[in-house]
Amino acid sequence: MSERVAVRKTYKLFIGGKFPRSESGRSYLVQSSNVSLASRKDARDAVVAARAAVKGWAGATAYNRGQILYRAAEMLEGRREQFVALRIPGDEVDAAVDRWVWYAGWADKLAQVYGGANPVAGPYFNISAPEPTGVVAVVAPERPALLGLVSVIAPAIVTGNTVVVAASPSEPLAAVTLAEVLATSDLPGGVVNILTGAITETAPTLAAHMDVNAIDLTGVTDTELATELEVKAAENLKRVLRPAPTEHDWSADPGLARMTSLLETKTVWHPKGV
């Protein structure tokens, strides 16, 4: 009897709730595994998927979004050993689970903190309410591979945005395995899309894309590339989140800044009844 040969896994992209290979057919080797190398066409496809998901996700109740993020925490908890096998420290996996729960708890509270009735002179109601920006491109930090990834995805989607994530090229396995978690967490297809491969190929496409509303440059460490992406983003007045180039403590209290930086405020005037 011949010895069984194990099935070798190929890590694919995550676009529109599915796991396609790169349209270019390219891949690269990480930890003895083949990982898809996303092309500019893949980046454009991911934006199309993210845009298609905006209406349903932004229109969902905050409670529903919070429940889905909490479900992601549950599923991640159940896959803890799988992430540890990918060389993600166990305490980092635990912190990532807690981060999902933390953001899930804010889903139905943020509007109460950053919105409300404004006092005005006159027989009017004046109400301000936060709304999602739309499609957000995110360049994920290299390390910590899982906690950093969750910390840039969760605040964007909990407020109703959809995201296209350019994962760290040196730490892609955590990103695609997280995609497998999200695919089984009731998250609608297209809300989170993950591209693996060269940041220098996918990020400029996302920054220049006219259907991307904001871009988070957290994972861009090359100042020249960051400036190039800002210039491209200016073509359609994208909102740009470019943190200071300092070492970030991802284990610290994340605060609300990442959520509020990807929100817009709508103010409505309405006459009072007699």
C-alpha cells in the first residue's frame, strides 16, 4: 500500500465572498505554501465587489453588524490552533479575538456618541448622524500579522464601510486564513476583500481608483510610496488616513479614532409640528 500524499494548499485571494486565484495565474512561496500574487485586474475586481456590497452593508442595522463581528470572534476563537500552526503567537490570536468583540460592542453605540440632536434657535429639529464613507482601501501592517490586520479591518466595517485590503506580502497566510474565518461568519460577500502579493502593484491601483472613497496607509512604510499614493488619492478627493511613521502599539486601547476617521456626518433640518 503506497503512502498517502497530503493535499498541498494554495492560498487564494478573497473577493466578493469567494476564493479565486489571481487572474494572472501568478503565485509566490511563503512558508512552503503557494500564495496568489494579485494583479491590478484583481484589485479592480475587488473594488467592484466592495462597491456592490456597500448598499446592503451600510443599510444593515448597527445591531446586525455587531452580531456579525461577534460571530467572527467566535469563529476565530475556534480556529486558534490553526493560526498558531501558521506561527502566529497564541496570545496574539487571543488579542485579535478580543479586538473583534471590542469593535462589535461599539456597533450600536457610536451613533449615540458622535451623533444626536443639536440645539438650534427656531422651530426646527436639527439632527446629525454619522454615515459610512463607502469603499475603503486598506494597506495592512506587516506585524503583528493577525492583530494588526483585525485592527484595521474591524473599525472600517463596523461602521458600515466595505474594504479592499492589500495584505502584507511577507505575512499573507494570516490574512487569507482570516478570510476563511470571515467567509463562515455571516459576513455578506464583498464587505471584506483581501489581496495578497506586492503592495507596489495593488496599492497604486486602489489609490487611483475613482470608486474608492478612502484609503488607509497604515501598512505603508516607504515614505516615497506613501506620498505617491496620497497624490493618486487626491485625484478624486479620497479621504486619506496616514498615521505618523512611528512604531504603533497594537495591543493598546484602540480608541475611536479609526472608526470616526472613516465616517461622514449628515445633518438634517426638519420643522417641528405645531
